[in-house]
Amino acid sequence: MYSDKPFSDRVILVTGAAQGIGYASAQRFAELGGRVVLLDKLAAEAEAAVAVITDHGGRASAVIADATDSQEVEDAVAAMIADYGRIDVLVNNIGWNKPTPFLESDEAFWQELLDINLMTALRFCRAILPHMIDRHYGRIVNIASIAGIHPWPGSVIYGVAKAGIVSMTRSLAAAMAQHNIRVNCVCPGPTETGLSKALRVTNPDYVKAVHGMVTLGRLADPGEIARAICFLASDDASFVLGECLVVDGGYNMV
């Protein structure tokens, strides 16, 4: 018999969850019965997101941490384990982009993009996987991007970082399958988030070019990406391993 609360006995950590795709994912997991922890460095926004979820009957709490700091990541994970005893699902959602022509960028910018978009996910996997291995159970969903599998000439380093997420997903999936830990990722196309709104102001020509590639003729709503994330974390995807689910409105078709 199917349950309308498939995550009722699960503890879920969503990183970068104060807004955008992370927030929509936390809301969706809570609607499906999960106990959700929203991790972000934006304290006020994270607490406001938790308030909305709990006001609607969901179970949610916030952890404030800077995921570019390894010690803060380890401390946040340790606190969750102490509070809840386990982490069943990890959604690595932290990301950021500032489209910049490659030859106008420098190594400090490269490092910043790689740290935020790739290294944060690696840090959380390193911190959480030993606990999942001990329990012989875990589900990890990494958020990559269509940029990780499709050329984005105006954002080379972002594409490199997201391609790293794709590669990490597949390699970790192969390494962790023996421990009953499934690792998959979602590659969203252009999505209506705070970042996309900001880019319309700072880089309108770039945004127009990228968004014009979406075959469906519109941006994704964050909730549409969230449903794909929850699917990969659920038992409905019990035989899905190392996959990168493209949710892009046909961007990759063009």
C-alpha cells in the first residue's frame, strides 16, 4: 500500500535551504512527512523558512553554518546526529554563480565558484557518509545543473564545478552501493530563483540567451525541481543509482 507520507520516519538535511530550490525541497519533504533540517548561513532567512513549514504542520528546524568552513560542516553534522540520532537523506543544494567571461576571471574567482558549488558537497558527504555506513542506509541527492552536462560558454567555471558534482555523484554511487547508500543527482535547467532574478539585473543579455534555450518557453518553478529531488530520495527510486536526472524544460534538446 502506498503512503502519502513516505518520509515520516526519515531525517532529512537540505543544505542551502533558506531560499530557492533548497527551500522548495525542504517544504516538499515536510509535506511528505519528513523531519527536515534546513542548513544555511543566512540565519534570518532560514528561521523564516522553518516558521512557514511548521506553521503548515511540518516538522522542521534550522542549522546555521557556513559550508565553506570544514569545521562548521563537521560541527553541524555532529549536532544533527546528537539531536536526531541519524541523517537518512542528504540533499547537497548549495550553489552560486556569477557569469563572467573566462578570460576576464582570475584564480580567486575560480576558487570561490569551485568551493561553493563543489567543495561544499564533498564536505557534507565526507562528514555524513560514515554515519550512513554504520547504519547501512542512506540517500544522497546532489544538485548539479544543466551546465554540468551542456556547454555554458558564458559561465565556464560554474560548468566545471557542476560537472564535478556529476562525476562525484557517479563515483560515490559506485563506492557506496554496497552499504545500501544510493547517490544520485538532479541537473536543473534555468529556474526561477533569487539568483536568476539577480542575474536579470546584473547580466540581462546572458540571462536572455540562456533562458531562450528552454523549449517549454518558461523557467522552472523551484517546486518542480523539488519533486524530482524527493523522487530520487524516495523508495520509488529504489533501483536508481548514480543517475543525473535532467529537469530542464527541454534546454538540453536544443
